[in-house]
Amino acid sequence: MNEWGIPDWKDENAYPKHHNEWSIKRWRWEFYRRRDDLREYFDRWAQETYENQNGYFNHCIENGDCIERPPPRKPHEACFTARRINFPAGHTLTEEDRYPFGYILGIPNPRIGEQPDGILHWRTASAIKEHKYSERTEQAAKTAKEAIGKIDALSFEQYSIIAHHLSGHPVKMGEHEHALVFDLSLPIPPQLEQAKELLEAIQKSTIGKKVQRRKRQHNWPNYLRVLDARDNGTSWKEIANLLPSFKEHTVKAAKDTHKQANHLRYNFYF
């Protein structure tokens, strides 16, 4: 492992053999934690985030309002997430300010690959575009915890953010976006099936065809290896010669694979 917790790309056993060994959230994290801009973001804001959370925790202790609340995680630990907190006066918050790199809870330590799925929630392309922030309450945190499962490692602040994200807010529709309402008092699977059929029909009517992405999940383990090899300064020729999955051991094959891998590193589309 190097300083960023990245394995030796030549060690095939250090990578998953199949894409099903990791969740989609973990795969996105593995690609994104290999980004220089994400690493710089974490290192820039981690200590400030921790000091803010720790100050709030100590304030609660002094006032006796901490109800079974564990102390905040430290930056070098799994589950800790960093985010920019202070902005200049008059600054208008952007989507990237609220959700850095799309992550709802902030950025975990990119030196740690094995993070709980509970802190790796990210906003998909169909996520809500407009929000009105509400007060973070104990009840909001409890509701979020019940919704996403019992993940004791998450802090109260992290649960509260998820609670806000899961709650209802005004929706501002984009040109090719469509919103549906689900009834939680009814079984979910039939509603999802009906929603799928309806959205596909609307998509075909609006765009003229059913849009599908080409998913190459079976290549994802090799994508990570190629990214790691190039980030380590390995030549294209050496990459092409050592990766057994290449049909053609050519420099072009190595470059094409790196291009596809790099696209996921900056545009993970799930």
C-alpha cells in the first residue's frame, strides 16, 4: 500500500476478482478516492471539520444535552467525513458546496478504501435540485438512522444530514427530468415496476428511444489496476504486457482502458 492506501497494481490478488464483491457505493468511492482534487479537498478541510465537530460535542457535554452521542470520529479514522464549513460573507452556496463531489455527508478519508456504505451516499443525476434547510434535530437523526439501517459508526451530524436529504423538499425540474410520487403505505415493488414502465414510456415519447448505458462492470477491477499503474508512473507498454485480461497486449489497448477508467474516476454514472 502507498500513502493513499492504494495497492501495488502488479498484485492481482489485491483487487476484487469480480465487480459483485463490492457495492456500487464502494466502487464509486474506489474510483473517486483516486482523484487528486478529492484528496486535496479532504486534506484542506479535515482538521477544520474535526475541530468544529469536537467543539460542538464538548459544548453538548458541558450543557448536559448529549444523549448517547459518541464523540466525533477523527480524520484518520473510517466514517469521518470532511466538508468546507465556513464561506465568505455573501457567498451563495452551490451544489458542489453542499455536496462536494456529489457526496451528501462530505468526503471520507481517501486513504481508507473500506468505508461503510452508510457514509458513501451520493446524489444521483435525478436528485432534488432545490432545498430549504431545516433544523437538525434528534428526531431527524433517528428517522434517518431507521431509514438507512443501524450504522452505529455514523455521528449524529451525519444522520441529520441524511435525514434532511431523505425528507421532502420542493423539486425544480430540469428539461429532461420527471418526478414521481410514491405511497409509503402501499407495497414498494409494484410501485417501482409501474414507475419503471411509466418512465420508459415517457422517455421514448420525449427523446425518441430508450436510453441505455453500456456498463462494463466486469472490467472495473482492471480499470483500477490501470489507473494505479499510470499514477505510479508505469509505462503503457509494461501495463499492456502484464494485464492478462487484454485481448491484445498493445499500447493502444492499455491507453483505451485507461481512458475508460479515467472517465469513471471523474464521472461515475450510477
